[in-house]
Amino acid sequence: MKVAYWPGCVSRGFAPELHGSMARVAPLLDIELVELDRAACCGAGVIAEHNQELADTLNARTFALAQQEIAGGAELMMNICSTCQGAQSECQERLDGNTPYRDHVNATLAAEGLTYEKGITNKHFLWLLVEEIGLDEVRRRVKRPLTDLRVGPFYGCYIVRPSNRLGIDESHPRDTYLHQLIDALGGTVVDYAGQYKCCGFPIITMNKEASLKQAGRHVGDATDANADCLVTPCPLCHLNLDLQQPAAAAVVGRPLNMPVLHLPQLLGLALGLEPKELGMNKHVVKPSSVIDWTTSVVAAA
Amino acid sequence: MPDYTLRIRRYSPENGDAAHWEDFQVDLDGSRSVLDGVLQAKDREDGSIGIRCSCRAGICGSCGVRINGKPNLACRTHLDEAHARAADGVIVVEPMGNMPVLKDLIVDMDAVHWKKIQRVTPWLLPDGPPPEREYVVPPDNMIDVTQTMACIQCGACVSDCLSMEVDPLFIGPAALAKAYRFVGDPRDGHQEQRVRDLAEDPHGLYDCTHCFNCIEACPKGVAPMSQIMRLRRIAGDDHHVEDRNNGHRHEMAFVKNIEKNGLLHEADLLPDSYGGKLHPRAVPELVSSLPIILRALQRGKVTPAGALLHKHKAPKDVKRIFRDIEGREERYELNLYVAGEEEDAS
Ligand code: SF4
Ligand code: SF4
Ligand code: SF4
Ligand code: SF4
Ligand code: FES
């Protein structure tokens, strides 16, 4: 399937291994990524905090660009960042919910010849995997089941709250998709206290101690639950959980050594790619320093 | 009548026992509330179960508890819904979080929630003498604050506030929503002082981590986090409060970064959040972040050429949008709570 692909900024900036691993995994699932390379940052909630109309207009522009691709054969818009999903869903809720407002935003876009039509489908890769491709299909393509790998899902905030805005209901239990995916890949799901909590990233420059305490606690909880690694659908969570993990360890006063994988990395491993191809050597907590791939994953191949 | 199992968290300070779970069977129709269930258990099995309630109709805000791990009003949650969402079919009822438990399902609202509400001076502070007749408030202004006036002080948002979990001094969602109720009221004469005070408090406006838990928790649609974001806009953009928490500087650094680059360039963001690379605040912060940045460099995560200078292909169009919208006389803010739902026009 062809998708209008919004990679976000962090996946091309501080977490390039996310964008890279997504590009590796896509062909293995017959996903063709048409990158929206003229789209601008979704604002991560910060632009909306500054000026709602600005965030709504920037994202309406992204949606309009995606709709051009959809008209050209893409099935929907896809992103790989929970924060993009949350921030864009929030803008979409306002744009779709009020016609005069949408017209007003479109008037700004008109200078560029763009129009956003109500009702775009914009799904995080995680949702696309479960709802479009289907976990049975994913399961069929697994080459190296993650047998014996104990994976803690870290959902964070933007992809699960508020649940009505994110379309979470009985028929779309999107707050369980990481669980389902880990299971489909042959891994063992490890539940722990912080899996739906905040990594603390948004306040890292304002209240560093509180921010790192959040990250440190969740990683510590996962450690206590004997997880081998965490998986997250959000590159910003990854920054606080992996890049900042040594600092978080100092704040919570306990040693931490928990690898944190991006969603396409975990998937890629199971689809037979090598840790290095997936950029896993780029993490601060090296997955290979903690997980013995020969016994956890590779041996089961 | 269907049977439901309630698993209630019990704790009594006087008997010295640790908190523990107890199961109770209730036979009530599924459309009855979890509160009705707890009251039946109290009536039939154990009169010592502690829970607060009064109106039983979602109005008084007394009966906040956690049901299956999520905060809500016990009187507003139907047994069948709670059962549908319960793991293993057992409805778990426990006291709210972030507040000390007094007994069973009763938490100390005074020690946390009400103290924080008082912190924001929750009454009108008009400027000058009152008008001869009544105050006249334009309806639009009144509608604007109705969302925050809908708060029934149940504490559900406070219970699951993730910033408060790590920083108990955080003023928190309910109190900050209450602060907007007065900041947004044209009869109040202390808008600037109010937002300045909240922005400068290290546990104030900029201590919210944007986790949406309060929006998710609130049974009245108050959306405290959205009110906090509105307070930030008023503090930073209307009153130019350069708070010592770097909140506004960070926001502006982010916005300018996107305006300039179209995409976020993290390398500039950190120093800019502290007022630019040479700002006195930036230096210690950069030094303390150095080990982390170095570690990222060492892992090949951050390379100046490839990763940080990701070029944007339509910078002109993005800049124009910034110019157009930032140049408006007034911010245009759509609030769907106020605008209401649209009939499907198509
Ligand atoms: S959320 Fe992050 S990655 Fe997504 S577009 Fe915005 S800044 Fe970029
Ligand atoms: S966990 Fe952190 S980065 Fe992830 S969504 Fe929440 S705040 Fe954002
Ligand atoms: S969004 Fe802010 S105020 Fe609301 S629960 Fe999260 S941290 Fe607390
Ligand atoms: S804001 Fe909502 S959840 Fe918080 S106290 Fe008020 S009514 Fe309760
Ligand atoms: S008893 Fe009054 S709100 Fe539940």
C-alpha cells in the first residue's frame, strides 16, 4: 500500500535511526512511503500553546499536501511519531469541527493553492499495522520471532489521550496495540506502572528535575518488572528515556541500563533485519550491551 | 439481577493494618452506578466502608474515586460500563491518587486540592470601586469562562496529574483551570498580576507536562490542560512575562525555530530556550547538558551535516503563514466547547 508519509522532525534530527529503520521496514510490509517533504513541523503542541491558529494552519497545510498524494493513489496519511499524531489530531478536531473556521484557515492556504478538505485519515504506523495491514499478516512475515525477549510497551501520552479525540473505543482499542504487536512478534509483554505515563520531555527545559524523575521512574519500574527493553511509538519519549537515561538515573538515584527501541526497530528485528541496519548502535543505552541477541532473539531464528 | 464484583481498596488508620483489597458481590442492574454498588456493599455487608457522596447525580463532586485505575465520579459510572472495562470482570475501586488517604475511598482533599485552589486567589479582584448598578459583562466573555466554571471540584484531574506525581508542589490542573476562570473574567482587574505570579512560580504554569491526563479525567469537560495553555498564551504573548522557568523563552525558541527552518532543529533549540547561546542562563545549562550531547555525538546519533541540517523544501510558504497569522491584531482561538458541535453540513 502507498501512504502519504509524514516522518516528523525528530526522526530526521535527533533520532535519525527512527526514520532510517522505518525506511528499512516499509518494503518488507509492502508499504510505499511517499514522503511529505514540503510539510512543516506539526508544532508538537508548543506552537498551539503559542498560537492555535498558527498550529492549525501549518497542519491543515500538511493535510492538504497529503490529500494531494491521496488523490494520486496513496491510501491515507501515515506518521511515525505519537506527538505528531496527538498534535495533528488536535488540530484536525478543530478544523473538522467547525466549517467557518476551516474556511478561514483555508483562506490562508489559498495563497499557495492548497485547500484542506474535512476528514483526512492520518494514522500512526502502529495503528496502520494493526488496522490496515493486520497483525495476522505481520505474524506471517516474522522471520525471527522475539522469543524470550521481554518487552515493556511505553505508550506515553499523545497517542492515547484524550481517548475520544484519538478514536479509542471498543472496536479500536488503540491503547492496547503495542501489547498486541509485541505478542504478534513472538515477544513477551511486560506490564509495569509507567506504561501510560508521561516521559517528562515537555518540561525538560523548565523543570529538569521533575522531567527526569518521570523518565527515571518509568525506566526503573520496567527494570523492576524484569523487562529486557522498552518499545515506544514516539521519538520524543525516546529522547527522554534513552538519550537522557544516564541523567535520569542520577536524579532517581539508581543505576539504569534499559535499552529503548523505536517501534520500527522492534518490528524490523522480528522481520529479520540486523540490529545495526536498524540503527540500534546509535542509542545511548546500547541494546547489544544489555540484550544477548544470540540467546534472546537470534537463536530462535 | 446481574451480579457484579467490586474489589475495594480498604484502609483504616486506626487499626494499623496495611491497605488491602476486599471483594464484595452486589446485585444491581447494570445501569446503576458504581456508587450504588459501594453503598449496597456498605449497607448489606460492611457498614464501615468509607466513601464520600452527596448528590448521587454528578453535581456535588464528592464521590471522586479511581475505577479500574482511572479517576471518575462513582455516581456517574454505570456498573455495566465499568464491568466492560474491568480486567477479569472485577470492578476495581480505589481512592484517588496524589492525595493522602483518610479512610478507604476517602482522600484528604483539604491537604492537597483545596490548598491549591486557595493558592490561585479564587475570587474576583475588581479594580476600583464597583459601578453604580450591576457589572455589565459581554455574553461572549461570559461564555468563554463557562468551561472553567463547570468544574465541580471533584479532584479527579488532581488525582492523576503526572506532574504532581513527581512534584507535589505543582499547583495542578484544577487550581490552574480555576485561575483561568478569573483571568478570563473582564470584571477582574488583576489579570497581569495573576498570570505573572503563576508563570514565575517554579511549580506553576510551566510545570505542566502536557500529559492530557486531566482532560481525560475530567467528568465535566473542563479540559484543565487547555486552560493552562491559554494562561501561557496570555502570560507570554499578551503580558510578555519572561518567567524565570524559561517557559516562555522555550516556547518562543521553538516557534522561531520552526519559522526559520520549517522543521525543528534541536541543536539550536536548547541554547535558544535559555535565551540564546550567549545568554547567562544558557551557559550552565549547556555545560550540564554536555555529557548527554557528547554521548549522542559519540553514538553517531547527531551529525551536524546529515541530522541537524535537514533542509526544508518550502521555507517560503511556511514563513508566509507565520507572517500572516502572527501579524493579526488578535489571536483567533476556536474553542469547540464554546462553539459546540456542528450539524453535518455535507
Ligand atoms: S512532534 Fe516532533 S517530530 Fe513530530 S513534527 Fe513535531 S517536532 Fe516534529
Ligand atoms: S511520553 Fe513524553 S514525549 Fe511521549 S507523548 Fe508524553 S510527553 Fe510526549
Ligand atoms: S496536562 Fe498538566 S495539569 Fe494536566 S494532568 Fe498533565 S501535567 Fe497535570
Ligand atoms: S477540573 Fe474537572 S476533574 Fe478537575 S476538579 Fe474540576 S471537575 Fe473535577
Ligand atoms: S455524589 Fe455528587 S458527584 Fe457523585
